[in-house]
Amino acid sequence: MTGKVNGITVEEWKNRLECEKCYDLISELFDRIKKSRLNAYITLCEDEALKQAEKYDSGKVEGRLSGIPVAVKDCISTKGIRTTCGSKMLENYVPPFDAHVVERLKQEGAIIIGKTNMDEFAMGTTTETSYFGVVRNPYDEERVAGGSSGGSGACLGGGEAVLALGSDTGGSIRCPASFCGVVGLKPTYGLVSRYGLIPYANSLEQIGPMACCVRDVAVLLEVIAGKDERDSTNAGRGFKFENRYENHSFRIGIVKEMGGNEDVTGRFEEVAELIREMGYEVGEVSMSSFKYALAAYYIIATGEASSNLARYDGVRYGFALEELDSWTRYFSKVRALGFGDEVKRRIMLGTYALSAGYYGKYYLKALKVRTLVKRDFERAFSDFDLLISPTMPALPFKIGELTDPLTMYKMDVNTVPVNMAGIPAMSLPVGLVRGLPVGLQIMGNHFGEEKIISFALKVEERVKEAL
Ligand code: GLN
């Protein structure tokens, strides 16, 4: 089984649309969301969504996603819809423009139903740092849904949306996909425009698709990928899934340094065995730079964050105070009251690592590690088409279980090397262990999304029969 609790695929939703009015289906969906304890949404767009559903019923909406309810992570700008980034700092911020990906959703007739909950400024692995409260796991409400796109993962696993957008700086799409039993893909750096994505660490992050099956992820990626001159790092190319590798005999490499605890590795080994039985050549690969990757990631990411977050000064937008005495006191107070603890910790870490005396010792060293990580991947992809590992090193944690920041950071060990190299990677559900979902991470070379998806379709089918 894919580990689907109440998840709805595009095909299932379209079947429902054949017999029922879109308006009724969307109203039912909102009823379900309002009764839910998952806390997957920060803002619901009920009026606008119902209007769009009425339009669909009158035959006036065209496009590949017409009539499909889509949830959007709350760090992606939506014109006229509050976009909080999970922070008190942006609690009442309403963007005057749409992100590129939101423009694309609208062009394809999607129904945007709401903005999903997330770790504050996407900094976290469990969505416990959100100013709007923790997101609960649809498989066990006492556990976390993963992060930072926890709301996007939970709303899909819990049947509260059909498609969702997340963002991934160091694992934030793949982690909640893994914890909530859904599919999530971090695209190659540059494939999807970041225009309108509120930045955390620009050189690492990408917006990406999340859904309840591989095919739906492919469709959503086709919609959001593409040329956009407003993002200078945009690769200027689109994506079209043609299944060119349907019967390709991929060489699959298991990354030795990407592991996990017994719960996770036990299932991972079973899946690796299935992949072998399917006729793929499976080997092992060792990446010596990975032991430094996590530390380097947290220097680069916090460095970029400390500079990005300097814009929140309580003057131009966001959280502000009534009284203005001295400028420095005002600025400090706004930031002291507007940011949560984790965000402050990262601003301090990043500022320290970038400061004159330490820049060479930390930041430049981290950049060197980044180069080594890229080289290790290049080497691995000369021997293998795709690499695999467990997505997360453990099953979803109990809410409040991880208290110390360093232990939390360590949970990103399998996901961050991918962002450092800018390559694409998917988390695919591979059934349940003790009632909780496990994810398989499938990594490809730059712009290797086609290969990842072709392979994932096969594994998805096989896993459904076997596990
Ligand atoms: N957990 C990682 C971090 O906190 C990744 C977050 C993300 O991908 N946005 O930095």
C-alpha cells in the first residue's frame, strides 16, 4: 500500500466531479477542514474557492487543473490573500502580487483553497516552530507531520486537498511527504521560478509539487516549471513528462552514508530487495563528504537567512509597534517581539558565521564542503542513474519529543546534501511501519526529474502489491 489514509488523487477527484457539482465537493471539503484537528491551514480562501467552483460548474473554467483543489504553502505569495510564512512578523501581511507558481496555478484553472501551515520562515523539521501552532500527523494526531511544509503534507494525507505546493531548502518537501505518507518532489535548482517565494536561503531552495501519487506530482511539476525572467536563477526551461524511460534498466545506487534507525532501515532494505527483484541493477556508493554536509548546510542556510531576514524592520510591512522612540530601540523591539526563538537562533548563528573574524573559518569552509558534496554526487552519477536512501532517519516523532535544536537539525542528514548540490529528489511512500509512514528518497542528476518519476511510478506500483 502507498500509505494513504484519506488522500485523494486527481483521478479520484475527477471521477467525483463527473457525478457531483464542484461547488458541493468544495463545500464538503471546507466542512472537513473546519472539523479537522490537523491544523494544516493558516488561512482558508472559502469565498473565492466557492466562486471558482461555481464558475467551473457553469463550464467557464479551462485548464489542466480546472476544478482541482490546491493548497499553497504560506511562504508563497498570493495576491490579496494573507501570506504569513508561519510568523507573527507577517501575521497581517497581504502581498500585492502573485508568485510565479500561483500565476501558473490560476492559468490552469486550479481552485486555491488555502494557505498551509509551516515552520516559521521554513526553519524546522516538524512544523513546531509555527506561530500558528503545530500541525498534527494524519496517521497519529499525537505526532508531528514533519516540516517545514507540514501543512502541505498533512492536508494531503488527511484528504483536505488534492494537490499542494511546498518549498524545500534542506528537506522541507520531502520530510513532511515522508511523515504524512504522500509524494513530494524537490525539483532541480532553477527549474521552478522562486519569484514570490519569501526567501529563507536562496541558493538552496526550490518550490515543488506534493500529491497523493507520483502521476499527480508529475502533472503539478509540469504546471509550475518553466521560464520566468523575474528569477535570475531560473533555468529557462519547462518540464514535460514523456515517460521516455518506461522500460529503462536503471542502475540504482544505495548511498551508504544516508541511513536511519532500525524502523526505517528495515523497511528500506525490504524496498531495496523489491527493486532488485524488479530487475534493476542495485549497488552501493559511498560519499565521504557527507559527514560534513549537515554542518556546512547549517552555516550556509543560517548565513543566507540572517541577511534575508534583515528586511523585517517593522517599517515597510509586517509587524509594527505604535510608539517610535529611538530608531535602534524600535528596530530591536519589533524583531524581539515579531520573531520566534528558532528564527532568532538562526539569525544569530548566521550573523556570527558571516562576521569579519569568522567568515573564512566557517562560511568559506562550508562553501568548500558544498563543492565536495557536488563532486561526490557527480562521481556517483557517472556510475548510477539514480540514488536511493531513506528520506528521514526516523519515523514521525511525538509532538514535543525533540527538544534540543541540534538533535532536530540532525534529522535533516539525508535530505540536505541534495539541496547543496541543487539536484532533484523525491520522497515516495513505501508503506507503514508500526502504523506510521516511511519514505524512500530517490535522487537524480540535474534535470533528471523524468528518470526519477519513471522509476517512482514502477516502484509505487510494486510497493502497492507487496507491502
Ligand atoms: N529542516 C531544515 C531547516 O530547518 C530544512 C528546512 C527547509 O527545507 N525549509 O533548515
